[in-house]
Amino acid sequence: MIKRILDLPILLERKSFFLFGPRGTGKTTLIRNTLGNAFVIDLLEIRIYREYLKNPSILAEQKLKPVVVIDEVQKLPEILDEVHRLIETRKLTFLLTGSSARKLKRGGANLLAGRAWWAEMFPLTSHEIPDFELLTYLNRGGLPAVYPSNDYHEELKSYTGLYLKEEIQNEALTRKISNFSEFLDLIALCNGEEVSYQSIAIDCGVSANTIKNYIQILEDTLVAFQLPGFTKTRKRKSISRAKLYFFDVGVVNSLAGRGNIMAGSELFGKAFEHFIILEVRAFLSYFRKNVKMYYWRSTSQFEVDLVLGTQWAIEIKSTTMVQNKHLKGIRALKQENNIENFAVVSCDTNERVTKDNITIFPWNLFLQRLWQGKIIL
């Protein structure tokens, strides 16, 4: 088993937790290997699900251990009332896991009023993979069953098909699965780009409101997230439209039919940017940093790929030699004087600092310092 950054025993010493993440990110494996003494209720098992569906109060009649895990809790939101009561009356600690928060968020479920905090599970990061290889990751992504596989194309194809079947069709999140499937292929081609509901709607032959709902489904099932525009600029007007990113590089590759990504190609550059953003996102979540992620683009088309609160503005370039032409966007944002640090993460060999204090990081050095806690405070 690959050692994961998320330490469930330490997490649960502090509080009960909701733990959500897309299917296949390793939640069940992590629970099995690190919470061996917990009382586990797997709602994916039909018999168990039917028992608790008929009478959720039987939870209190079980010989429960101090830590109780309820897997796929979104399948039975009603059980959260019992969880709430047991946290209060018996001081039990719960880990409530799932791959979709849609039913909980939209069904008026009891979210325990602060008695359980929220954590997320992501695909494998560079920090977790022994002998990490960048090009391998950019082609395969970080799903634990995919990254080490020699048949990763088939694994990814199977995964995306399984997602459509189980998360969308079985949960009846949308009536027309064929329309959603077409949308999913199209939106994968738009990964890392600004979201235009109207433009995507025209391409899919559905309404803009339908596209908005489809994107909400992707977010609620944790398959994608939006990166909002950074708008706290005065010298240059900013664009507020968000960008959409999928949760895994390999899943995007499969849906978009990219084929093999070669070093130095345009696709390499897109996947490299996606990879760095996913690494930062995972770090912020795992280490519970309250730092918001943005991108910045001005109406005059200056752009910076990643803005982290007011701590960092980071441009991501796959070039092996960052030059002045690559620094136009970050220098334009630097003139606003409202961000502390500026950097470019690239495939350069050596770290260097420009005369105007922009740090050029080799990607592996940046990630090493990120996971050591030396980049984001």
C-alpha cells in the first residue's frame, strides 16, 4: 500500500469528519489499512443498506466501537439524525464517507451543525508516489488503480464508464444520460479554460441552464471544480468568469481522447499546468490551509495561472527556459502591489530569481518545498 498523506487516526482525534472524494481515490483502502479497530457500516452492501433504510435507529442498538465509519453515507441521509444523537449522547467519533455530496447538500440532510468537519480525498500526489515520474503521471493521472497499471488506457476507459453508470445513471442525477455523456466529452476538451455556459450549450444542443446544472453535477460528485477569477485589481479590469478543472489529469486525457502526451508538446503544457494546480489544491486540503485559489486574467489579456489568496501569484510554464516573454502576465499583476510573492513553476533545471524578485522554480523543487510546508503558510 502506498502511504497516503491523509492520516485518518490523527484526523479523528480532533473531531468527527465527513470524508468525500471521487470513486477510486482510495478512501476504502485507507480506512481498511488505518482504522482496523473501527466499526464499519458499508452502505454499498445491499443487505446492510436495506436494514438501515428500513430502520436507521438500529444504529444505536449495535455494539459500536469508539470510532464508527459509515461508508457512502449519501445513500442514506436519514441516518445522520442518529449520528447526530450518538455524537451528543455517547460521545462517539464518526467518519462519514462518500463519493457524492449532492444528495446531502440538496436533500436537506442533517449536516451535524459543526459536530463533524469536512475533509477530502484526492488521487495520488507526487509526494505520495515513490520514484515519481512526471511524464508517466501526466499520461496516467493519480488514481491508485491507474498510475501503476501497464493497461492504464483501459483502466481509465473503464473508470469513466463506471462513473457515468454509477454516479449519474444509478443516482438519477440527470434524465438524459446520452446528453450528459456528450457534454462530459466536450467539457473535458475545455478543461482549464473559462466556462461559457452559452457556448457549451450551443455545442451540446441543450439550454444554458442545463449546462449550468451539468457542471453543478460534476462539482457535487467531486469530479470537477471551478477556479474563480481574481478580481481585486484596480489598474487593470479583471475577468470574473471561472475556469473548470477535472479532479484528475488521466481522467481528462481519457474523456478528451488525447492519446499519449509527449514532452514538449502543447498537450504536455496543458497537462503540466493542470498537474501543478491539482498538487496545490491537494496540499491546501490535506494540511487544512484556509487559502483560496484563483486565476487572474485582465480584459487586456494579461493572465496568471494561479493566485493563492494574497500570498502567491504563480505562473505555470512547461518551458525548459523561462524568458522575459513568459513573465508579462505576472509582471502586470505585480504592479497592483496586493500580492506578497511571485513565481513561475517550470521545467527549468535551476532555481533563479529575476531582478524584480520573481522566483523561477523547477517544478520538482517547487513541489518539494510545497509539501515541506515552505511555500504556503
